[in-house]
Amino acid sequence: MANKDVIRINRIIKNTISVIQDSKDAIFDIAESARKEVQELMTELKKLRHEATEMMNECESLEIKVANGRKKLAAINKNYDAYTEKEMAEAYQKTQDLIVQLAVARERERQVIIRRNEIEVRLKNALETVQKAEKLVIQVGTVLDYLSGDLQKVDEHLEDCENKRILAIRVIKAQEDERHRIAREIHDGPAQSMSNVVLKAEICGKLAGIDINKAITELNELKDIVRDCLKDVRRIIYDLRPMSIDDLGLKPTLQKYIENFKEDNQMNLELKMRGNIDRIKDNNIVLAVFRVVQECLNNVRKHAKASFVSVQLECNDKNITIRVKDDGKGFDTSLLDELEFDENGGFGLLGMKERVELLEGSFSIKSSVGSGTTVCVKLPNDLQGVT
């Protein structure tokens, strides 16, 4: 098969899956909007029901008062001579005022009930929309999974590329193993040494006997410098490979990374994880998921100027989907083809894209100037043929 044919087939596959994925995302957004509307309607309905109950109680109370007023007027008519003209006028005026208040209250009650009924109808429709949208998301997701699987079978005709793919994955694995080793050495060596330097500096500060104030000032500055150095060393360790991935797993590592990123960059950042993340057992996939999130957030920090970022991770039996969406300045995606995802071009996406595709995954970017950026990555949940 000619190289041009391979490129054309791959382009068709990616475009087809991308269109279906975009449709799934659109339906998902509709479902999210409908859920939000349901919550708002339920809150308003609860308030209206409370108001309707209060209005009914008020009307009942006014009806009793009007009835009592009418009884008093009837008594005055029977025993006319026992009341003064002023008392009769006051009784009549009071009864008339109560009748007006009752009429106003009944009208308010009617309006509240009408509004309550309208909200109940809207709530019913919104709930139906949520159910339909959720059903469509499941159906489109199922279609996407089957279609992706069927289209990926064309790779069976590219046996020569398969050997290169496995070799490249092993290179990535060896690279990660080396990062692991370096990270452990730095952690057990320089980091511990920096801690000892801080401790010795504190001892020197206490023992200085010539110019104690100056000595303490200098040593305090030294401690600050060393602490900053220690912080940088630990940050480098974390960037090389977070130890918590091996000790705790992917889910808590991502949660901690997101928390630290939010704190360090003062950014409004949301993390949502669906499915059993702990079922991702393949170490290459685990590392790829973390690196994708890490690289996406680094790109947001460097380029996007975003005020809000959403990181979504969905896991099922077949696939892991990562979606990173920001409300930043966005960019013209046609520039990606011109720069061939060159990291020096300012996008920092080449390594991430190649890693994903080598792991039999898909990588897509949706963006436009002024409309933010969405990076969507799909990886297989069970990678075969890699040792």
C-alpha cells in the first residue's frame, strides 16, 4: 500500500471518529445544561410550593376574619340602637378592608399556582430532555466504540508499521524507567543533602560568636536560598515521574497534581473523573494519561491566558478518554499543519501526539481564536503486545 494511501486512510479514520466524538460532546453539553436547568427549576418549584402554602393559609385566615366581620354587621343590623354611628362605620369599613385583602390574596394565590404549574411542566420537559440526552450519549458512545474498533482494523494491512510501533513503545517504556531511576536518585541524594544543609545552617546561626546579628541574618538568607533549591529539586523529581503513581495510583496522583497546579498558578481548575480509574493497569497507559494532562495544563499556563480549565477523565472497559477544555484565547488550528506540531513553534504538542498515536490512541484539538481550546485524547484500556 502506498504511503499516500495510508495517510488518506488514517485521515478518513480520524475525521470520522472526530465527527462522532464532537456529536457526543455536543449531546453531553446539552445534558449538562438540562441538568443545570432541572436543579434551578426544582429550587424555584420548592419556593413556589412554599409560597402557595403560605397564600392558602393567608386566604383561610382572611376568610375567617371576613366571616366574623359579616357576623358582626349582622348583629349590628339586629340591634341597631346598641351601637353608635362611629362603631357601625368602623365595623363596616373593617369588613370591607378584609374583603379587599381577601380578594388581593386570592389573586396572588392564583398567580402563584399558575406559576407553579408552569414550572412543573418545564421541570417535566427538562427531565425528559436529560433522559433522552443521557440515552443518546450512551448510544453514540457505543457506536463510537464499535466504529473505532472496526476502522482500526485497517492497521492489519500495515504490518511493517506494527513492528516499529512496538519498538517505539519499548523506547518510551525504557525512557520512563530511566526517569524513575533518576528521580529516585535525586530524591535519596541531593534532596536529603539540602535538608542537612538547612539543619547545619540553623546550628551555625546559634553558634556564631563574632557578629551574631549579621551571622544570623546571613544564615537565614542561606536557609531561604537552600529551601528554594530544595523545592526546585523536588519539583524536578515530580516532573520526571511522580512517585505517587507507583505508591498510590493514577487517581490520587492526578488529584494532587491538580491541587498543586491550582495553588501555584491561581487558576480556576475543575477535575472530573468517571468510571473505575483504578482499572487502568497497563503502566504505559497510566503514564500516558498523566503526561497528557500535565502537558495540556502546561500549554494552558504558557499560552492560553484562561480563567477556567476543565479536565475530564472517562474510563470504561475499552477506552480511556481525556478531555481538557479551557476558556482561553484559543488559536487557529490550521497553524498546526504548518508547524507540524513543532514544539518550538509554541504549541508543545509533538511529543504528546506521538506518544498517544504509538499507543494506538487518537489525538484531536478543537480551537478557534477567542473561543478557547479543547484537547481530546482517547487511549485503549488494555494495550496488547507490549512487555
